[in-house]
Amino acid sequence: MIKLSKRLQLVASFVPDNSYLIDVGCDHAFLDIYLYNNLKNIKILATDINENPLKIAEENINKYGLKGKIKLKQQDGIINLDKEIDTIVIAGMGGILISDILSQKEYLENIKTIIVSPNNDFEIVRKTLSKIGFMIQKEALITEKKITYLVIRAKRGKQKRINYFFGTLKANNLEVIYYYTKLLQINTKILKKLPKKYIFKKWKLKNQNRRIKNFLKKCEF
């Protein structure tokens, strides 16, 4: 039985049964192998822009006895998707790169669900999802090897009014508190070292810190 990292376990928990998904940037394909063995009626296309990761993915797929059951393809992002594909998974990339991929909305016509796991620029990803016509169903933070990842599942629909900086997260679990407390500390250190001429940058960080403090005051612990 394949064992996933905490981050990929969380991503996997967001994937619905009965999906035909594309895993963009599949890397070693551990997520895809896990999904195939644990979800009902699932079809998977594992892709990567580079040849070497696909070779490793193929080796792992064969190792776990799934040769021919998980499709592999070298391709760039979500270009020219099969019309049957209804779910997109993009995990472990930067938020700006994920947003750039999803911004190709002409290829999203048949997509019902998007699951993404950026390791930064969370606000940009949330705004992009809203811009392309998807609303957040649920989201959660997970910290692994001192990096905090956001995992979002979004479906087609108009995003209800939210603060894109916090999304739909609530200050009621340790992961959320840890992340925003750490961000508050980082911002404070930057402010102390930032030259006075960076007026707008200082204002932006101070405003962000004020919002974080107000957010953390709502902590339910």
C-alpha cells in the first residue's frame, strides 16, 4: 500500500469519487496511484511538461501493478483536454504558476471541479478561481517540512463575497493559527528592516498585520 505525505493525503481527501481527473505536474504519480486504489469509479490522466518525471511516474505505476490503468501524457498544463475530463488537480506548485495555468479558461469548458494546492500566493489563487467562474467549496492548510500549503476544492459557480486574503478559512484549528501567526512574525521582521522610502510596502504590511490580528482574535480555542 502506497503511503502519501500529509500534504498529498489532504489533497486526496478533496478528490470526489466518480471523477475523470487530470493531475497536472504529476511528479512521481504517488497521488494518482493512491487515488486509483482508494476511490470509486475514478479515471486518471497523469501529466507533466517534462519527460523525466513521467518516466519515474511510469516506473511507479508499473511497480504498483497499475500499468495501463493510469494514463500518462507529456503536455503543458491543461491545453486541449479530453472532453470527458471533469476534474483538475494541481498540487505542489507556486500560486502564480497555478493561476497562470488555470487562467487558460478556454480549456475549462467541461471541468466541474478544481483541486489545487499552492505553497504561496494563496490570495492570487483564490482570486483566479473566482475570475474563471469557480467558487470555493472547502479549503484547509497543512504544514509539512516547515512549508504551509493551502488545499482548495472549487466547483463551478459565482464566488460568494469573501476576503481573498483569508478565503473561507476560520481561526479554529492549529494549522490556520500557526500559519497566520508565523506570517505576522515575518511581516513584523520585514517592517523593522524596511527603509522609510518604501512607503507603500510598509503600509501594505501594516494593513496586513492589522487584518491578521483581528482574524486571530476570533480564535475559538
